[in-house]
Amino acid sequence: MGQSPLPEGKYVVPALAQGLSLLNLFSRDAPTLTAPEIATRLGLSRTTVFRLLHTLQLMGFVSREQDERSYSPGPALLNRGFAYLASLDLVERAQPILQRLRDETGMSAHLAVRDGQEIVYVARFAARTTVASSVQIGTRFPVHATVMGRMTICDLSDRELAALFPREPLAAFSEQTPTTLLALKEILSKDRAVGYAVSQSYFERGVSSVAAPVRDVSGRIVAAINITAVDSHVQIEDMHEALRDAVLKASAEIAGHSFGVEVEHVLRQIPERRLA
């Protein structure tokens, strides 16, 4: 596939033109690219491409894939125009499932991905009530202080968590927020054991939530979903039973539709409910 030549001229900033041209290479047909592929398409040296990728990765505009060779657009693009991310299979195929989840539970349904220490909302279906979740696509919340954020990091190793949160105390947003890495690890251990999380006023007073991770075919967590109710009483039993089952079913369906995973297989991996 050919690529338009990089712009030239007296007032052109070469590095900026190169970086934007690099981002423009990604598309539905090319969701991931390696450094050599980028160098070939842009006609740049591998050293230059490495420096561009390193800078864009630090700024969140590209993400390094698990194979450590390929790159894909990062969540920071959401703040500048999330049309690309909204076209990805994960988001596109999650939408009807989230809409059905909203309709079945009467609660707002959301999908989020992690960007460093924050989660970024990439899909949303607001409850059909006068009081609904106020988050919008592109809204960011701290990972450690939200149940949906916790779902995106509950499988991380101690070393990965230490690298993600190098400084303490962690910012507190409510009385329930863990402010030390040790406290966070204890909560994540419980999350990992049951495969989901519930909260009442955990991040914001008056908000109840049930969340679950979304995994790819290898079992790696790539996103999280939740349902939320604002300023309405939700029975804790329902959060651990009917609502939990609805959220887990939806997360398994999203995984199945997006990554070729059988929903029944995903459901079999979910541990039995364990109430405290």
C-alpha cells in the first residue's frame, strides 16, 4: 500500500508531519503495524520511526501490543477524535450488547479501556430515567478508585502493579478508596477470586455499580464493562445475583463476538459467586 509523500515547505515542521503521517497509517485494514512496516510506508529510517513511536507511546497516542513488535492507536486519540476507536470491533460489537444490558437492567451500561492509571469510557448507553450516569465517551476516571478500573488491572502481577503505581499514597476519592498499594492488592485479590466487583458509593456518593472484565482469546483483560444506578437504592443481593449475572453474561458475549471466543467457554471460566 502506498503512502502520500510527507509534506515539504518553508513552514512545515518535519517531526510533526512525520508523527501525524505515522498515525494516519492506522486503519480498519491496518489496526496494528510494526516499526519496519511504518518505516517502509513512510520512507523513513528505522531510527527515526523508533523515536517517533517512543514519543507517541509516552503521550498515549500509540500503544505497544503484547508481542512487543506491533503498535496500535492509543486511548489518547479519544480526546482528539475517537472515530477510529469507535470503529474497532471491540466497541462496535459491544454496543448492541450494552444496549440490551441497559434495557434488561434499567441501569446505565458502559465499556472502558485502561490508559495508564486511568480508564477511558469508549461506549455508553444511559439509563432511560430522569437520573442517569453523567459520564460521556472519553470521560476518564482513576483506575484504583473505581470498580471498573479495578477490573482492568485485577490480573496484573505485583511487579506490574508496582510499576503502575510507583508512589504512595494513592489519591483518595471516598472513604473506600485504597490509598496504599498493599490495600489495593488485597482488594484486587478478592476481585480476581470472584471475577467481578460491586460497589455502593465507592467512587462517588449515591452511585451503585456492578463491573466485570472483558478478555481476549488468550485470556488477557482488554477492557471492562459496568452498569450503574444513580441516586437509587439497589439491593446488595441483586448486585451479587441477578445484576451480576447480567453483567457477566454481557462481558462474555462481548468477548465472544469480538475475539472469536465461545460465550459458554468464557462463562465456564467465571468462578462461583462468593459472598462475604
